[in-house]
Amino acid sequence: MFPSQGSSSQWRAILSDDWDVLGPFLIHAREQHFTSPGFPLDLTAPYVHNDNGTWPSSLSSDTKASWKKYKADHEGNLAISYPEIRWAALRLTEGWEILQHHSLLHTTLVIEPISDISPTSPPRVLVELNQGSYFTILPRKTEDQIIPEWYSGNIYSMHRAPPTAVKLLGALNMDGPTIFDVFVSGDYEIRLFGDPRDNGSETPTLNISIKIDIEEVRTAIVRQPTHDIIPDFVDGNAFGEAVGVGVRSIGGWWSVESIETDKSLPGLQVTMADKQIIAPSQTRIIPIKLEQTAQYFGNLLALNIRLVEYSPISDLARNNTGRTITLSVVLNIRHAQLWSTSSWEVLRATFFFASTHPTYFLAKPPIHPISDGKIQIPILALHGAGVDILSSPFWAQAIPRQKYSWIIMAIGRTEWGLDWHGPSASEALATVTALSIILSSRNPWISYSFPPSSEVVLLGHSNGGQGVWYLTSRYPDRVRAAVPAAGYLSAPAYVPLIHSHGARYADPSLRAVLESALTADENPLFLGNIAYKVPILAVHGGNDTNVPTWHSREYISLIRSYGNERTVSLHIDEGQPHWYDNGDVSDFVLTVADPSRSGSLHGWSITKLCTPGRLGRLYVQRQNESTFIRTTNVYGISVKRDALVGNLYIDDEKQDINEAQYLSFLRMETGKWVLDHPRITESSAPLGRTLNMYETNGPLTIIVPFPSKIDSQALSTALRIAHDLDVFLKLDSQILPDTVAMSLIKSESSTLKSNLIILGGIENAVTRSLLQLPTKDIKTEFGLSEDGEWTLRGAPISKMTRNEDIGILFTHPHPFNPSAAAVILSGTKRLGGGMERALRLLAPRTGLIVPDWILSGKAADRFGICGILGAGVWDTKWRWNEPMSWVGW
């Protein structure tokens, strides 16, 4: 039982420790985002528990799954296993991926007042679900159909994750107890829970914990110290300019107006790096830029932060006249001495990632300064999955201090991040530039500095080893050498997707379109980019039961298949487990799946593809004082001038070139290549998949329709997106009303310069402005009629889908910034289940097979991807791409 904390609360929350568990059901990793988390039940109807019900399951010997009883301990921990399943026999033929399964957990929650005086307002509940994928809380007594709001759990068991604030559905009894049903989606994933054989068992065990507390809703904002960020001070100087203060709104909307240091702090000044808006129950990190005019040896940084309450319906540009509060914040400073040949510490450095997000990284200084004008290559180290390098010293201790090279240890957003892809990869490369800038800012550090765009030696273990392969093959000109240790090939190669519930029913051509979203993550496809470019030493334990040694052997074998035997090698430490203490190139091939997230190879880059969603390849050959280029699915090329040898031929045609440092070529519709064509106007490139939305140059802006009382589902959706971005990726987001956003769009305000998530259809003014246009002016194939009817390619979606409640999710050009993009998320019916299904497809997790656009029908709740009614990748102009599109009507 978990009563609310604090004697001032008017309410008590009592969570039963008796659980009913239904399962196991076969599922592959991430499939819970397509099916309903409540699978196999339909929870839209009032719930009636049936102890004797059975449901089909191929994991059980009798092909039936039924309810079982479990009991949580006093800490809320629950261990769920199915020893009656013949796991060893299943694994013998199907591999360890057969261990992945889904369970549905159910218990009850009682909310009751604790005094004789009736409370004045209902509370919200704070939920901490650890290692469960989703949960929902539904009222027991209701006559109406209810659309469950599914909240993400902390499935990765991330550190520094705030609790989930939940507004209870249904009416609350103000004079007595109210009973709610709590459902949890429990999904056993090998990468998260590990191989049961490591614990001497054949039976996988799902370990989940849940705690629920009461929070009285009041207009207030409080500190969230877990989100504070402050650099170390080295010899009195801050090792980075970024400071962050974590705050959470208990109730009300708040604007950060000003920040000041305590007057007793000489030599320190602070300014706001970005003016923030904080929505009710949202957690954000206030970004603060620290400036020093003198050394500071104090142990505390005292700040006064002034916040103003405002009405979200009013224009944010106007002066707010709401209540003002001042937060007095004290941050502890950790001091370090200037490093020397014999004395040093691993330093916490900070910088602003994506322009305004304070971010940590660790740095281990070299033994000696750089001498004789030599440029020393820094080492960029990528940690394994689940490793919190801020609290676990073993990763920093495992890498020996170098004579002349800095060791930079990036966080990758969180312990898991996006597997060193997307924003995790961007952050890793950004730490190199950040450290260069820090070292150049103080005279005692300059002799240890290196150029901001320096090449790096990449090193990583396990998931970080995979990240080394990823970064090296996508940005080969940034990598001098690579040492991947125990890295896996790709997520589907590590834990195959063959036991997909939905794939048993789905059209294979639909699967092909959906799985194109994984192409950019498939490391083996891009190894040709580094076959002759980057020296590689792959390291692996010979008795690794986590990532089998075969993965490194396959990497090396694939690279050698390109004919390179000299610069790649494999070192296997026999008997060891998962963790234990070139010249000029004439011919090469550049392979790219996503040009905007790929770097150059020998100075050559692919900037656009003819058919997005498919691979593009550039074949380069130098002979007879000329450079010959052959292309496959390439629309745009760029090259550094000094990478050219003599005349240039692209697809057998000689090209005119000039003396510019960088040359760009585009392929015309006739097939002819042109240089800097004056009539070609560049526009933003489609994302290719919705997951790329999370690579943004500032806070993600979530735009909701107002007033919120009418569109409470949209505001709830926005808050859940913001919460997930914080937990999974530590990405910042701001929630804005559509009326305010429209004003900012018209003025092309820098407040909206980054990526946008737009919620709702006709009820959202921004959606209307983008989609209620003449056909010739609409930027994608989706439209919105005057009466709110959604259309695809000019045809009403409702007529093609029998008026079903469809989830709609698609990428769209940014209203004014060609360097950013938007995602529109809605349902064909307001306050329906379509928006809930679309929301789950926007989860910030790797491995989601969601391309540029997707339509999810109600059948997806039961049949996964078989319930997808349409999906595709836009062409280069954000329009219909026939080879990469699928519709089910």
C-alpha cells in the first residue's frame, strides 16, 4: 500500500498489492507501440474482470493465456514469470528473441479524503512506474465509453526521471472512497532485462515496480534538483558556461522573466540563455549562461529566479500581469585543481546542446600539453547501454589517461538515449567542439587545446561499440581511427524482429515500407564508407554471452569483402565475457540513407536522394588525372575542391567546375547534372521517418488548441510528449497555445525556429493555416476541408476507411524555417482513440518503424501493424512517393 506523503494532504492514495496478470503473449521489441498496451483487452468499455477468461497465446503449450495472481512487496516491486512455459525448448529452435513477451497487469487504486471536511478540489496522482512500458488509470464506475490515456513508464529505469503527473478520469467522490482500475503493460525486452541464463535460469522474469502518491493541484512552481546542471570549477574557473536549474509546475502556466546572482558573488554574472514557458505539471531545465570576470573559489552559486504566472490564452508577447514568485536557488560547486603530469581529476564540463539545453560531458585531461605545434587527436568515448557515467565511475576509470590526447566521455542524452544515433550522435560530436571552445577560453588551458572541428579517435563498448560503428560509417571524415569493443551489428541483428505479432497478419509490402524507417540504422549497409578510410581495431571477449563475438567477426568480414585487409583487425580475448578489465585512396563508394544525417567521405557528400527511403550510392574513381562519378538514387552532390583530381565526370558527362572551396551539383529531371543552377531553390528536406523529429536546433515546440477545457485530450497529449522527451532523451520542449503560435509564426519569431509538434485538426489554428489551403498550395498530401474532414491526396479519409477513428501522424515542412520541420498528430475524430494510437507511434525510442506518414486504425489495437491503413515516405518535395507508399484501400 502506498498512502500519500505529507500530513497536509486532504487525500489518500491506496494502491492494492494484489495483482492480476494476463499473459504471456508473443511480441517483438517496440511492438507495444502499435498494438494497444491493454492487449488483448478492449478497455474502452467499462471494465469487468473475468478470472476465468482465456486468450490465444502460442507460447503456452495449450495455446491459451489466462489470469494469474501475483503479490507486490511493500516497496511496490513485482516479479512476473511463467515457469510453466517451455522456454528452453522454444529457445532451442527460435533463438533468444522468443523470450520477448507481453503481459497485462491489473490492480486497483483507491482515492479517498482523509478528513471529515470535504476537500475543495480533486487531486492528481504522481506515478513512478519502473521498467513497465505503459500504464493507465480508469474509473471503476462509469456508464460511458472511455478512451484510456496511456502514460509511458520508465521502462529503461533511467536515473533522474521525474514522476508522471496524472489527471484522474471520471468523477471523484468528495466524501468517500473512489475505486480506479490500474492497468500496466509489461513487456519483457532482452536488451532491457537481459538473458535469464546470466542468472542461472531459463525462465525470463519481468521485474516491475510502481509507486503512486497524491499531489494537491495548486498554483505553484517548485524545484526539481535532479535536473540541475553546473560545471566543475578548475582553479576557480568554470569548465563550461552552461548552467541549468530544474523546475516543475505543480499548477499554472509560468514564464521565466529574470535571473540574478547573489550580490555576494564577485566575478560571476548570469543571463538567461532562453526565455522559457512552463506548462502545468511540466518539468524543464532553465538554461543559464555563466560569465566570469574573475576567479571564484566559493562553494555555492546562489541564484534568484523570477517567474510570472500568465494566462495561456493571452498573447505571450504582451506584458504578463499575473502573480510573481521568486525561487531562491543554491547550487553546489565542485572545485578541482589545475591538472598536471601527476595530479588530475575527471572533470564535469557543460555546454549548450541544441542551442539552449544545458548538457554535461566528462573530460579526462592528458598528461602533457601539446608541444612543437603538434595537433593531438582527442578520444571520444561512448558508453554502453544503461551506464550512468555521472554516478558510475567505472567507465571513466576504464580508459587510461593519455600522454597528449583528451578523453571526452559523452552522455548521449541519457543512459540509453537513441543508441548513439540521432540526437545522441549529434551530442557526442558536439562535445568535441565544446571542449575545444572551453580550453581556448582560459590562458592556463590553451596549451592543451585542439581545433573545434578536430578529427577524433572513437572508442566505445557494447551499445557504445555499436555507436562507434555508426558514427564512423556515417561521418568518416571526422574519424581518424576507431576501436569498437563488443559492438552489435544493429538492433534487428542483435534481437531479431521475426516473432512479430502484427507481421503474422500484415501485407509484406506494407512491412517493406514501414521497415524502411530502420534503413538509416543498419550499420552493415554503410561499412563501404570506411573500408579504406578509417583504421579499425575491433575488440571482443571470446566468451561474451551478451553480444556474441560473431557480431565483431561479421563487421570485419564485411569490411574485408571490399578488399581491405590492411587497416582493419579483430582482437578476441578468448574466455573473456562482455566486460573485462593509410595512403591516398583512388576508388571508393559512399552509401547514404539519410543525407541530412550523414557526413562526407574523402570530401564527397550526398546532399539529396532521388527517392527518399531508398539507399543512395556514389561511386568515385580517380584515373588518368580525372575523377569519374557514378550515381545510384542520388539527386544532389557536394565536394571539397581539393578532393577533385583533374576533370570531373558525373554519370559519363563532363562537368563545368569553378574555383570555389565547395562545389554543389544537382540532377535535373532530364538526368543532366548542373553546378550551382540559379533557378534551383533549396527547401527543407523531408525527415524520412518521424523519429528524426528529435534532432532539433532548439527546444521542441508542442502546439495545442485552446481553450484547454474543450481540448483536454490535446493538452494531456502534449504533457505526455514533454514528459517522455525529458525521461528518454533529456530533450527540452515548450508547450504553446495555437493562438500564440500563430502570432509567432506570422512574425517568424526565433521562439519557433526549431522543430514543431502540432496537435489536432480543425480545432488547431496552426493546422488550419497549413492544411486548409488550395490544393496547389498544400505542402504535403494531407489536407483539411472547411468542415474539418481529413483528406489524403484530395480524397476524404473517412470514406476510404468507413468512417473509422483513425490515428494520423505525418511530417510537414516548417512554416518558415527550411532548416527545421514539423509533425502533425491527430485523429479523424475529436476526443477519440485515433490520437492515442498516433501518440504511441511518436515515442522517442529507437527501432520504431514509422516513416514520414502513417494512418493507424482501430484494428492495430489487436493486430499491430496489420491495423495500419496507410504509410509512406515523402519524395524530395514532400509529395507522394509511389515506390515508397502503401495504402490499404
